[in-house]
Amino acid sequence: MAMIENKLKIQEDLARCVVFHGHICPGLVYGYLVAKEAMKLMNLRRATDEEIVAICENDSCAVDAFQVLLGTTAGKGNLIIRNFGKNAYTILSRSGQKAYRFARKDRYKYQGKAKSVFDRLEAAIAAETASEDDRRDMKLLKVEDLLMRPPEGVFTTTEVPFDEPHYAPLERSEPCATCGDMTMATKMVSSTGGQRACIPCSQKS
């Protein structure tokens, strides 16, 4: 089954996602497909600042594809994670004033050519007799299958009202009265005596 990995041909932009993420897996491919479709629908290029915003309803592997292809990152504040555990993502274009939500509605069903192999691997995993190689091979079969499907065969795409998020806040920092660490002022907690402490110190007290 190692041949699956050798035969798997991926695009250069997906290869960059794999390098960033560390490995290829179905979760990363879901994010890759969403990012590619969003770029197509809204004529997007990778954001250098906060031109694009990704609102993710989970914290899965998919998020890393957005960081690579869309330029949405936690550091810039244009990657927003609302971890509901849902396979759904909303991509917004500030300049285009548009937003699309991408969501999986159905359970995954393998549609590739190696169904007998996939079924055997799936049964082994369910019976807890699968080896690490079996688990890897099943992931690769899923990846290959997903990359062969059109976007509408993987998720539903809905244009949603453009509700522009606030830009990432820039606030001054102050030293915590307890530990002295410089802390964003708006994240500090007032304590007795008028002192202001960081959240961890306020919880200890």
C-alpha cells in the first residue's frame, strides 16, 4: 500500500500546505478545497494584511490551508476560530464586500476506484486491528478521492450577508501588578486596591 503515497500527485500550492502543516491528510485537503473555491468565487489573492478574513467553526487541520493560501493568520487577527466542532468555514473579502460559507452536510463516503481496499481498511480500523500503515493508507485514499471531486461534491457553498469583522485591536500594554509581565491593557483585571493584574494572576488570587 505504500504505492498509494508514491502515486499521489498533488498541485504545487497543495504541496506548500503540506510542508507548512507537516503531512498530508483529509482535513488539510478540506481546507485546501475551500480556500481554492473561495479564491475563485471572489477573485482573491493571498492577503498581506487583513483583506481576507476566515471564520472557522472548528480548529481542525483545514485551518492551516487557509494560513498558507489565504494569508489568514492568528497573528494578523484575520483568522477567527469559533470552535463549535462544525465542518464549516466562512471566507470574507473586505474589498469585494462578499462572504461565502462552506459546509459539509453529509457523512464522508468513499467514491474512489479502490473501494474494496478502502472497505477492508475501514473495517480494520473499526475493529481496532489496523496498523499505523493501514491508517496512513486510508487517509491517503481519502485524500486522493477528495481531490478528484468537484467542490459541490465535497461541501455546500452559500453566499451569506457580508458582516465585516472588526480589525485586530491595537492596545497599549501595562505591567501586571503581581508578576510584572507586560499585558494588553484591555485583557487586564482590576483587583482590590485599584491594582490591575493579568488574567492568570487574577485567577490565582
